[in-house]
Amino acid sequence: YVTTLTSPGFWGSMVYTLGFVASSVVLKVALALVAAMALNHGRVKGKRLLRSVIILPMGLPVIFSVSIWNKIFSPARFGLVNKLWLALGGQEAISWFTSDTLLFVTYNVTEVWLAYPFLVIIVVSALQDVPTELHDAARVDGAGFLQRFWHVTLPSIKRPVLFGSILTAAASFQQFLIPFVFTNGRTGRMGETILLYGYREALN
């Protein structure tokens, strides 16, 4: 325990993991709120189909999704993200697996894809329990969309959202597969989350 707790690698991976957890949870909650609000809007057509599409990542094997995102972030010019980057005017392909910062971005994008459907289900269910009378009263008082969202919707769904955020934060903290697949054999000790650090230390 003394050796572990005095190791710079341990604390570096812990800070890296906590940063990953914080950023991924914020991104997942934000995306889930947007998607759930769209699915719950009265003017949106084909809600059943859209819900099926949104929860699609939950039905795919995790290793399959992670492997696909690994190829999407390929540092080669034919990688999907790099092709989009070059089409938008980028000068050269980005080597996504060559720094802690770039790996951090790839981890977040992949984690959001894997986990946001869970939060969407929670938020959609919570939104359906918000009394319409509250929104009607707010409209009568002249409240716009953002004001109704901030003062009516969010207070009504904050407990389910908080519950979902805690669960997905715990899952993000335990994330192993994404950093393992993205860094295995090509980045040294960069981009190590706490579980990946423990795994590598155990095998050294």
C-alpha cells in the first residue's frame, strides 16, 4: 500500500480517471437531456422509431462498439474522424493515440456513445411525469422555452437525473475496455485510467 500510494503513476492515473469521469458524465447528461427533450416534444414525429435508434448502442456488444470507435479514430488519413477533419480544412491527419489529451477526447466520445442511451431512458421517463399544468401556468406568465426548462423542467426531473448521473459516474470510473483497446501496445503508459494502471502494474 505504501508503494502504491507513493507512486506518481498511481496518482496520475487517479487524476486522469476523475477528470474522465467528470467530463463524460457532463457530456452524457447534456446529450441525454437534448435527446429526451426532443423525444418528448409534441411536434416530433416517429417517436417510437427514434427511441429505437437512440437506444441502439445498448443492444450492441461493448467490445464491438469500442473496436469500431478505435477504427473511427484511426490516425491514418482514411480514418473517419481524420477524413472529416481534412474535409473541413485540416492540414494533416491527427494522431489520436499520441498524447494524454487526444486519448482523453477519444475516451469521452466513445463513453458517451456507450452510456447516453441509459440516461435518455431515465430522462424520458422523468419528463413524462412533469405536470403539464406547470408548463401551461409558466406560459401564461410569459415564460419562454429556456425559462420553463430552467424553472419547471429541471427542478421536476433533478432527482432521476441525479440518480442516473451517479450510476453512470460509477460505471465510468470502472471503465477498462476503452483505454485498454485504444492504448494496447502503442502508447506506452499514456492515457492510463486507474483500472488500466492496476492491470499493467499487476502484470509487470
